[in-house]
Amino acid sequence: MSLIISIDAMGGDFGVDVTVPASLACLQENPALTLILVGDEAVLNPLLSQSFSTYGERLQIQHASQTVEMDESPSKALKNKKDSSMRVAINLVRDKRADACVSAGNTGALMATARFVLKMLNGIDRPAIISTLPSIFGHTYMLDLGGNVDCTDEHLFQFAVMGNELVKAIEGIENPKVGLLNIGEEEVKGNEQVKAAAKLLENSHLNYIGYVEGNSINAGHEKVDLIVCDGFVGNVALKSIEGAAKMIGTVLKESFGKNLLTKAAAFVAYPVLQMIKKRIDPRLYNGASFLGLRGLVIKSHGGADVLAFKTAIKLAEVEVSHNVIQKITDQVEATLAQRATS
Amino acid sequence: MSLIISIDAMGGDFGVDVTVPASLACLQENPALTLILVGDEAVLNPLLSQSFSTYGERLQIQHASQTVEMDESPSKALKNKKDSSMRVAINLVRDKRADACVSAGNTGALMATARFVLKMLNGIDRPAIISTLPSIFGHTYMLDLGGNVDCTDEHLFQFAVMGNELVKAIEGIENPKVGLLNIGEEEVKGNEQVKAAAKLLENSHLNYIGYVEGNSINAGHEKVDLIVCDGFVGNVALKSIEGAAKMIGTVLKESFGKNLLTKAAAFVAYPVLQMIKKRIDPRLYNGASFLGLRGLVIKSHGGADVLAFKTAIKLAEVEVSHNVIQKITDQVEATLAQRATS
């Protein structure tokens, strides 16, 4: 089984400074991996020249003359940047020359380009973005995280079906627990789309456990494998959690750095603080998957550093080796066929 | 100026075990305060008998024969519990016998009862819930936090006007920075209601600074005094932050408690860990205000302990002494008059 991943080498806030070292580290760690770095070959060649002898055919460059800016509008990127590193990296997936693509480029442009180039699965109206977040039980998958606002019940149901297949494939769980994000566990609460989506989920093949609240993402009463929500709500929740973690990190740093005594305490507590960081380091949760497309695209955080971008590449490796796209495609077709005849 | 607050003594997960000691502590700390504890006098009398001599007229009991259950539906509470501690405590505000009411009872029932008993301000369609959350800049006010799903742009605008007056009154800020919660700072993003609300805010007397994202609640790029959002989104954000904080707290506890060495580190770091806790302890942020009503009702977290419930009572004291309800009423009337003639 091949494991070829195209990398949008120019994407992200730091471009090749991050994508190149992260790519080389992944090649070193996984001997089965081939990476195609897409970007300006005049920039990439000198950076990679010493590595070709080490990795041979497993390290390739695909030239692309343009770069999509981080603040470029999706429609302009689509129209004017037909030879961008982002677009060419996705083209490689379409042409079956790569099994997946990883980009830290701007989310809107990446989604628009992926959708245009790869096309949607039959039966899916909108692509969704899924990612994991740390929880006291391990981690929780959540979608949609930003692609879709004003979702209907049917959209939410489609997200659940796709996310469920991804969680099954990656985690090896037979029947992932699927929760619907709401503002209360009582039946009466929630907006109209969420209530209607609950009915669809109750009557589906999914292991739907009911409504869950925002705290279930990181620390609910019980483990939830997959949380489904509108992309507006999901993005706000994700960013709110990021902000809370950042605030607590800032308070920790300020408190331990306050004076000589607290600095001494920090010195003593250093191994513990490192242990804590390791469990909730957002860089170890970097990488979101676009679902609903005829090919695999992984979005890295734009501000990702080398460790974070490596995490995103590794996520692509895992999803390719678990054949996630094929499994989602099969299930979407089966589920929609069932729904059409029921 | 009077400072009389009615306490729903039977409300919350712990009822009198929390409300009574918290009330007595507040009476001790503020000699200008009068509290009317509302509930079953057969329960309250023995608990308070020794305190009457200390506080005299400042400590009163108002009998109420019923209690609203934490999982009771708002409509049932409204219909069947006309002599509940919650209802009677709110009645005291309506009858001008109290300046505000504090309850840890169930949010839905409290909101429905407050709305029914106190009535809405002219020009406000829906009451909203506002609270503060800790941030790296101090704290941030946010509304709506759970009362309202499927808000229109006009609702969001009304929330902003009311919240702005509250922040001005309590914080003494002339022009609070008002942000609208969205999923991106670019103009193109967001759902339809949010985009339309942005236009209303741009053309208003408010110091509207534009869209803010979820991370702005706790740790954005710049200080925002007031964040306005739909009650669905606000509740999810609030609960997500609660979950993130709980997860980090759990990881901290587990890591420091792992073995003898880490426990020794915790011992050394204890004063710092206490300092950290003090800055982000959610109990010090307990208490949410209902806005849009003809009277002041403060909702405490149902699971509040004595310290947390004390915080909610103190919030009521602050809002009464700053005349918050009158200021909101004046501004709502002025703003709506202005809007009607423009």
C-alpha cells in the first residue's frame, strides 16, 4: 500500500521554515512514507539538496510558481492562483499521484480549492472540518469546525455519518458514541436545527447518545467519541477553549515567574509542568481533516511550528493507512441509499 | 439608599446548606445590607435563630411553602409553584420590598418566573443573561448566556445596549469596547444574523470594535469589555471554557499527585498554585444577571458552594448600589426612541 503525501510547502505563517524540517523529520521516522513538497523549486531545491541522497525517491519536489496568501479571499485564490503550491498539492491528490495533501494555508482558500478540484461525494451537501481535542478521557473528535454556518438538520446528520466513519477507522471503535452539541441535556432545549437533527440521529445506524454540552468536549460526565455541531458553534467552542488554555498558561507563567521564591518553585516543579504540557499541548492536536470530498486534505494551523506541522503530516499518514476516505465514501453511499428507500 | 436583597433560600443543588451561611457571611461583611431569606420557615427559623440577635432587622425570613426542583420544567414551575421560594423572592422585588433577588434555582424556571412576575422593559423582546469571565486583561462581560436561541439581529442589538449600560455602571468605563462574537475577523464571515447585527452596532452610539472570536473571551489580542452573542453560542462557549478549565485542573492534580517526587514539587509550589487558583477560580465569577426585566434578578450557579453563592450576593449588592436597572431602563428608552425617529 502506497503512502504518498503532498505538502503545500509554501503555506502557513512560516512557509518552508516549518514545512521543510517537519517533512524531513516525518521521512526519517516513517520509512514507508513518500512526501512530495510542492512549491517554488528555486526555494525548495537548496533546502532539500542534501536530503535527496538520504531519502531518494521518497523525497520529491513538485514545482508551483505561486503562493496563496494567508489573508487572500477564497474566490481570488481560486481564480488567480491556478499554479499555487496549495492548488498543485491538491491536484496531486486528484490525479492519484498522492494519497493525501497537507497544507497550513488559509482555511477558506484551502476549502474552496479542495472542493473545486476534488469535488464532493454524492449525497454530501457541504464539506466539514473535523479535528480532535484533548479531554480527561483521552480525546474527543468534533465537527464541523468552521466550514459551515447556518446548517440544516440534514447537514448535521451528514457530518455525523462522515465523522463516525473517521472515528471508527482511526480509533478502531466499533460504535463510537456520537453526541449532538446543545445548550442543555433536557429534551426541550436547543434550536430548531439541533432538535430536528436529534430525530434524524435517533433513527439512524449511529450510536447516538443524545445532547451534550460544551463542557463535554474536554471534561464531561462521560466519554463522548464524536461531537457534532454547526460550524459557527464549533468554531466558537474551539477558539474559546484555545483562549481558556492560553489564559491559564499565561497565569501559570506569570505566577511562577513572579519572584525568586516562585521561580525556585517552578524549578522544582519543572518536570511536572513539562508532563502537564505534554498532555494538553495544542501542537499535539494540530491537524484537521476535510470530510465530504473525493480525496483527503488535512489542514494544519497556520501558525504551526515544526512539531505541530509534523503532527498534521502524521495525521495524514494515519488516515491514509486506515483508508478513511474510502470508508466514508462507502458509508455515505450506503446510508443515503438506505435513507432514500426508507 | 436601601440595599435589600431577597434570597431564594431553598434553591440550588444544596439549598439552605449553602444559601444560609453565604447570606450570614454577606451580612457580616456589609453593615448596610439587609437580606430577606425566602423559604420554609420551619427549616429557616432554627438555622437563623441565633443570628437574629446579631443582625436584627437586617435579617428577615419570608415564608414560602414550595420549592422549585432543579429539573422542573419552567411552565410547570410557573403554573404549580405559586408559593415557591423562587417565586416569592421575585415577588418581593416586584413589590419594591427588595432591590434585587438572588437564586441558585433552575435557570429556565427562574427566567420564566422573573419574566412573568417582573415584566419586560418596553422595547426589549427577550431578557438576556450576562456574566463575567476571567481574561488575561482582567475580565470580560458576555451576553447572552443561555436564555435565547435563534436570535435576530435586533435581539443581538438589544443585548448590546443593555450590556453596555451594565458594564458602564459597574466598571465605571465611559465607552466600553463592545465586540460581536463571530468565527473570523474578516468582514465576509459569520451567519446572517451576526452580519446584520454588525450593521446595527456600527450605526449606534456604542463603542463597537467589530467582530471578535471565541479566544477573545479569555485571551484575545486586545481587551474587549463586552462580547455579544446568541444565547446558544454563548452558552456553548461558556460551558466549553468551563470544560477546558476543568480538564487542565484535572491534569494538574493528576500530574502533581503522581508520585512522591511530584507531590514534593506540589508542596513547594503550593503558594503559587493557590495564587493561580485565586485568579481563575470560577467561584469568584459566579453570578449572572438577567437583563431586560423591570427588576434585578441574579442567577447563581446551581452547584454553587458558600464562597460562590456569596459572590452572587455581592454581585447583587454592586448592581443595586450602581442603580443598574434604572440606567438600563433609561438607556433602552432613549435608544429605542432615537431608533424610532431615525
